Amino acid sequence: MEDYGSSDDDYRYSDQEESDCELYENNDQNFELLSSTAQVITEESLLAAQKEDLRRVMDMLSVRQHHARTLLIYHRWDVDHLFEVYVEKGKAYMFSQAGVSVDEYRDSNSLVSASVMCEICMDDIPSDEATRVDCGHCFCNSCWTQHFIVKINEGQSKRIRCMAHKCNSICDEAVVRTLLGRKHPDMAEKYERFLLESYIEDNKRVKWCPSTPHCGNAIRVEGDKLCEVECSCGDQFCFNCLSEAHSPCSCLMWELWEKKCRDESETVNWITVHTKTCPKCHKPVEKNGGCNLVSCICGQAFCWLCGGATGREHTWSSIAGHSCGRYKEQEKTAERAKRDLYRYMHYHNRYKAHTDSFKLESKLKDSIRGRISISEETKSSELSDYSWVHNGLSRLFRSRRVLSYSYAFAFYMFGDELFKEEMSEAEREIKQNLFEDQQQQFESNVEKLSKMLEEPFDTFEYDKVMEIRMQIIDLTTLIDGLCKKMYECIENDLLGSINLGTIHSIAPYRSKGIEKASELQVCWSNKANNTGKSTINSIAPYIDCSTSVVIAVTQHIFYDHVGFLIYKLICLVNIVVC
Amino acid sequence: MIDFSRVQKELVECRKDAAGSGIQVSPKSDNLVNLIGTIPGPTGTPYEGGVFQIEITIPDGYPFEPPKMKFTTKVWHPNISSQSGAICLDILKDQWSPALTLKTALLSVQALLSAPQPDDPQDAVVAQQYLKDYQTFVNTARYWTESFAKTSSRGVEDKVQKFVEMGFPEAQVRSILEAVGGDENLALERLL
Ligand SMILES: [Zn+2]
Ligand SMILES: [Zn+2]
Ligand SMILES: [Zn+2]
Ligand SMILES: [Zn+2]
Ligand SMILES: [Zn+2]
Ligand SMILES: [Zn+2]
Ligand SMILES: [Zn+2]
């Protein structure tokens, strides 16, 4: 946390949205050593990205590129897994399993006779119009070409098998390319693209950015795939489930929560089922007691079952002056549904409150920026340094997100839906207290920070500014620590004690916020150019882009972007005791 | 883009050794898109003695795409629909190779008659029967062969005739006899 108090010279101001705020905190590289590093793969860098993996396999196994690709596609671009299979099962097994035939027939058995009989078209073909592939099977070029076209159109570009019956060998991509290129350049292009995209689609470590409209990028993650990343297009998402970044909720919790919030019926149905309109004043009235005579705050009594106005005298089985005959009901389900709904409303209201604050504060940010940009120009150097404001703002935004998601988390953590069997009632209560303690501390300090940042410090005297500066710096650091503690509590004390595997794991806390994927660099092209490009609208020097490289991804949209929540108004209900 | 020359050559090849394999392929009408294949029921199976007709449609992409085949002769078999005659056979789907021919495909269909694969059924009812009540399956398959795959099915006609003379409607008699695999006692039970 030393970053906030240190010299502010390292901080620079960027004009981007709040998600870029971590840019100010680039001097804490040693602060977090997280296992995952994300990289953006663009249309330009896709080729290079896969060349890297191809190269490793080619070097390791001394095979040619098309064999390396066949092996990698078969093993879903998991180089480590491929090497494991190689060590455990041997080369021969691995090759035949993936459909790789090493050049036994090539050259040695070259076509000697002037013509060959093609088994497919059943014609005699001059031998220079026939092609023998790695497995030794030889057919005429025109049959090969048609076979390739059919397979590509069937979407099988990545694994085009030899035409011979029961031959598992995958065709050499150079043969496919050459033969198609002669008369069908469009198909050759399509084939090329499928091969390239295989690197994204068949690869566990790489996923398309879920932005809509699609930015054309993919993200590659090294190490832990349970992480949150930001694409260079600005889209932030959970790499694991591809919805918006949602920690400290687990992916499953978030999926359930989103569905619940979207599901209008949850609330609306309850209200229609559990309230009735008063026959006199037409307000919705909730039945809150045991019997079916309800009375509205206006004084009117009516029968819950038929809605008809009645007198006030009643027993458990009848109401005076009324005999609709439906006077009986099952209490339990209604009571339970009501309790569940109120519980949901409790968490949802808080969840939404923080999301709303986030929106308001985003506006506040603009006005603060406006104010300080003026004083930056007019005041002395010490006063014109407002990096503490930027840091405070970015901490505020990050914390708001976490706070709002923490309510969705709590809804599931302490509810019956997921962990009913996992904790005893008493255990749950202890855990809930523990968590709420931390959440509240975190929350109250966030509110404090929010308030402080609203102060018109640009109009303050020097001493006052210095005072509020210190307070904000301290608070910012404190909040970071509290947030980190809350994550640790969730990971270790709450989720850690529940033995359900990794399904409820959450993306780790990052003090700097969601990791921005770095641009994959093209090694052999000029590196300087690339670095220059990345500084246009961001500073991000802590991103140490190192390795790799790449080609074109076309504009397929592969993922429907899960839209943001649809917020709902919870209707007001008059509760009347019978 | 149908390669008619290849289909043509295949037909010639087939005709040459029809006597040996018993497998025939001939055009349905004057084009080479719709063909009729004929396979003899394999010996030692309930299909023995029957001759099965298969309707063949040559797709545009042939031989790079598999020919479409279905039985027009009714047949009782786990991998062949008793309703539509559709065949569940891998080489007619994703395991097709352009190096296969109509004749080799028909040979595979013939092999399927000898070796049903009830775990990958086309007709669930037949497959269930095959697994749970093998004897009834054999009887039914044999009766269907008698009824539908033989040019002269004297025995069947005699049975039908007998029941019709007893006063039962012919259509009902035929369908019940099919269902019980030609067992006269069972058929009578059901008719009554
Ligand atoms: Zn050919
Ligand atoms: Zn081959
Ligand atoms: Zn993107
Ligand atoms: Zn997720
Ligand atoms: Zn009222
Ligand atoms: Zn009533
Ligand atoms: Zn009452």
C-alpha cells in the first residue's frame, strides 16, 4: 500500500473512463504478483500468437509445421498437455491418435509410372496430376480439390481427413492450400481463416472478447483462467464465464443473480398473487395474517379469496354476511414466498444502491476533473498536483463495484439456494456476522471517501487542501486494505470452508483493479512502433508486454453479450394486519 | 456437379459381378440420380431368403458426399426404421469416404443385417425387443422377411386367407399377423 503515500510524480492523468484509473498506480508492480497475465490478440497478432506454440512443438518433436498444427488442434492448443501425452504414451501413439503420418511415403515411393488410376473418379490420370499425401494414399488433384471444398463447407477445415476409407490421417495443409489456390482462391482463404481461428476457438487459454459489437479481439490468459480482464476495447469481463466482471461473486452466483434480477416475474408475480386490490380505494393490500378476511388501511374489509367487500365479523371459517365458499387457504407457501421475496429485496436494494451511486459518482468525476484542471493551471506546483484525487476516485469506483457485487454474493452465501446443506444454522449465523462486519466497515469508509471527494477543495486554502489531501490518501489506502480483507474472508473463511470443489471459486482481489490485457507484440516487426501505439491513450507502463505475436480474425460474433441488469421497481405494498 | 461418369462406371462394375455378390444397382428411371439397389438377406439370419430393395439417391456432391439410402422393402431390424426404412449406418454419415462405392456401401448395409447394433438404434421399439425378448425379435424379423421380402409368400397368404375365411377383416388380419410375427395362435387371441 506504499503506493498511495509515495511521491506522486509517477502518477499521470489520463482522459479515459474510470476503468482506466489503475493507470495512476503504476509504481506498485511488486505489490501484487498475480499468476495470470492477459494479452490481447488482435487480427494482426493472431498468426504470431499461434506461431509461438507451433514453434515450440516443431522444435520439441522435430516435426513440420502442419504436423505441429494437427497435433495442437487435436490437443486443443494445450502445449503442456501435448508434451505430457508425448512423454507418457510416446510419439507413435500420439501421432496416430491425432492423425499425423510422418513422411514415410514421400519421395521414397515417388510416382514412377506415367499414369495412375485414381480410385475416386476411377480414371487414369497422368502422374503429375495426382498428389500423394503423408499417409501414402494417392488420388488425382481434381478429386482432392473437390474433397477439400466439401469438407471446408461442412466446417471441418481443421481436420480434413484423407479420402481413403478408414484412413485417419489429416491432410497436409500445404497440399490443401496449393490445390485450392489454383482454382478456388476464395476457398483457400476460407480454409486459412478457419485454421487461424482454431487457435481461438479450440483453445482453453484464449477466448473472444464478448463485446458487442465485437471488437475483433481475443484475449489470451496465462496461468489461472479464473480472472477478470479488460480488453483493449475497454470491455471488462470475467474470463471464466464471459459475463461482466463480477467478483467477489462466483460465476455461478452471478449467473443466478442476473437471472433472478432479470426475472421480472419474481417480484411482480408475488405481488399479484399475494396482494389484492381493495374494493373501495383500489390500493393493493397484502394479506399478513392467518385468515382470509383482510382489511385495508382505508377501513374496508374484504374477502381475500373473491375480493368482495364484507363485514368485519369473522371466524376461522366464515365471514359475516359473506358466503363465497372459498374460505380456506394454504398458509405456509405464501408466508415462505413472502419471506424469500423480502430477503431478495433487502439484498437487491443494496446491490442497486451501490450501482446507482457508481453512476452518480461517475458524473461527479467529470465535475471534479473540470475543477482541478483549472487549478492545475493556475496554482503553484505543490497545489496543482491532484493525483491524490484521481487515486481516490479510482478507489471509489472500484470499491462501489465490489460493494454492489458483495450483496449478490451475500444473498447466495447465506441463503438456502446454494449452501443449505453445507452449513448449520449456527455456523451460518457466525459466518454472516463475520462477513457483515467486514462489509460494513468497508462500506462506511467508502461512503466517507465519497463524501470527502465531493468537497470543493479547489476553493480551499493551502492548509485545508493539505489536510484533506492527507485524509483522502489515508482513506484510500485504508479502503484498499479493507476490500482486500473482505476478499480474503470470502475466499478463506466462507467459500474455503465449503467443500464443493472449485465451482464457487472467485477471481482474486487485485488492488489495481481489473487487469488490462496487454497488446501481444509482433516480435519480428519493430517493437518501438508498438510501444508507441499503446501510449496514445494510456500510460500503463506496468504492463510488461513481452513475448508473442500474429492474423486476421473476421467479424464473427460468437457470444451474445449478456446485457446489464434490468433494474426493477419494487412496488409498494400496504401491509395491513387483520 | 454430380460425377455421372463415376456413377456410370460403378453401375458397369456392379453388373459384372452381380452373380457373385448378389448385389445389384440399377437406375430407377432414365436418370442416374435415383437408383435402386438390391441385396439378398444374409444366410443364417432371419433375413435369409429375402431380397431387399434399397432406394438410392445420389447427392450433388457425390462421391465426396455419401449417397442417401433407405429400405423400400419393410424390414424388422434395430438399425432400420420399421416405418420409413431409414438406415442408421456410420459410413452413410460421417464415416463416408469418397473411396467407398455404392457397392461397398450396400455390402455394409448387408453386413448390418447380419450384425445389428442395438446400442445405436434407429428404431427404438425393435431395439428394445432385440435386447429384451430376442426370440420374439427373430420371429418377427423372419415373418417380415416372409411377408415383404419374398416374391412368393405362399405361407403368409395361406394364413391370411384362413383368418379371412373365419370372418375377420383382411387389413386387420395382416397387421396383427405382422405384429405377432406370424404366430397363428397369438394372432387369433388378438383378433378375438
Ligand atoms: Zn480422381
Ligand atoms: Zn490416407
Ligand atoms: Zn474487446
Ligand atoms: Zn464469471
Ligand atoms: Zn382501501
Ligand atoms: Zn369471498
Ligand atoms: Zn382475522
